[in-house]
Amino acid sequence: MDRTHSQPSAPDLNALSLPDLAARFLENGLIRQMLILARDEDLGNPMRDVTGELMFGKRDERRVRMVMREPGVVAGLAFVEEIVDVFTSTREAIGVSLRVHDGDAVDKGTVLLEMSGNARAIVRIERTMLNLVSRMSGIATGTKKYVDLVAGTKARICDTRKTTPGHRLIEKYAVRCGGGTTHRIGLFDAVLIKDNHIAGLSDDELGVKLERAAERARDGGNDLWFVQVEVDRLSQLERVLALPSGLIDMVLLDNMDPETLREAVVMRDRSGKSLLLEASGGVNEKTLRPIAETGVDRISIGGLTHQAVSLDIGLDAV
């Protein structure tokens, strides 16, 4: 018999607009910590840009433009002001004027922003800012390619935790800029019971273990986004579908071929359960469309972040 359980109360980050998501990610200070580390590894202690000091006077000014040198989807402009704040002092006035927005698809030669002010400060900021925007725009551009490949299906493209340590928030933001979906941020905000959590359990033991774990997750006052379990065979999915409604939100179908995925969708639909099915493993540009056409709700792709190639973006003096 089905039971009533409290639902996860963490906010759905995918319901936020890009500006609101950027603001949310800036709130906890992790992005600022990342930028401080980037500043300290580039400028040393005490902080110095020796070349900039040699080439510019303290009051010299410069105007520059950030320009796309290849087409792509823009990401990272939301964090430029934070970079400026971390890399400059109160005496070094820098003005930033955005010409496009994160998530825009732009052509080669497009001006992304203009920056003007203290010349020493601008050349000090340049490399970290370009590294950040180039990397994020590469992730967004690659994500958009995958999103376009599943057009017309119900499948949503999702990121994973396969991110660069310390860069998770900006990389997940970049996936959203490309039209992808944010999965859990970390181990703290959602439950994903994976193969290493359930290794060695029989299918019957799996059902008992999952029910107890999901009940504890929901009734323990946890501020969770969702409860998900990974399965690698249909007999495990059968056990999950037999659990009371409301315990499990999503099932991750690991490394299943399209025929098996299609059968999993039929099993879910016949059960009358509303849980979402997410395919994972073996996903690339050739396999993506057949996977999406099986009727799964989500497709998670670690390569969105860990295989992304930075775009070529330059900072040109005006």
C-alpha cells in the first residue's frame, strides 16, 4: 500500500532564470574563493604584476573589448564583476559594459563586453577573466549541441558531478547557459544511491534497503532536492517500482542499450508510478538520439564538463 511522505524541500535550481541562478551560486562565497585562489596563484604574495608595472603608470588608462574568435554560446559574463572586485583595489576604477548576455549564441567577431579604466588593473585581470569565460563558453557550446540533438523528444540533457574540483558551480552554470539541466550540486543536497552503495545486495535485499534509506531521507528533516537510485538491470528497476509511491523521485538507468531503456520506460508506465527515468553511460553524439527516442525523461552526460574544449576568445585594446 502506498504511503504519504514529505517531499524534498530544496529549491529546484532549474526553475531559476540564468541571472537568478548566477546570484544563487554567488551567495555562498565558493566562486569568490575560487577567484581569490586564481588571483593569488597569478599575482603571488605580496601581489604584483611586474610587467604591468613596467609598462603602465599608476594613472594610465586603457579601453579593451572581449571578442569572440569563433562562434559559440556565451557563458561566464555574470561573474565578470566579481572578478574585477577580487583583482582590483578601491583606487582602481574599472567600468564594464556587457554587449551580450549569457546563453546567447553569437558569431565570430562578436563583442561580448567593453572594459575601461586603470591600465594596470585591466592587464592584471585579463588572463583569469578570459580563462573563465572561454572555459564556460566551451561548456555551454558543447551542451547546446547535445540539446539540439534531442530536439523533439521529451529528454532533458543533464550534467553530473564530473566537474573540475573547485569549479563546479561555474561549470554547472555554463551547462544551464547551453540549455542543459542542473543535476544535484553535491553530496549534500540530494540523494543518489549508486552501484557502490548497493553492491552485493540481492534484488530482494535491494528493495528493503532502498525503502528504509528513502524513508529516513524524507522523514529526517533533510533539505533535499530529490531521492534517486541507480540500477543496472531491469530486475532492480522492478524492485524500485514496487516501492510505495513518493519514496523515489528518479531512477538512473546505467549503461543500458536503447532496447533495454525502451523496456524500462514501458515498465514504468505500466506501474502507474510518476518517477522519472534518467539514462546514463555510453552517451555520445552518435548514441544520444536513439537513447532520447526510447522515452526516457533525462540523459546525464559527464562529458558536458570533463570533455569540454574552451572557446577562443580574446581581449583586444581599442
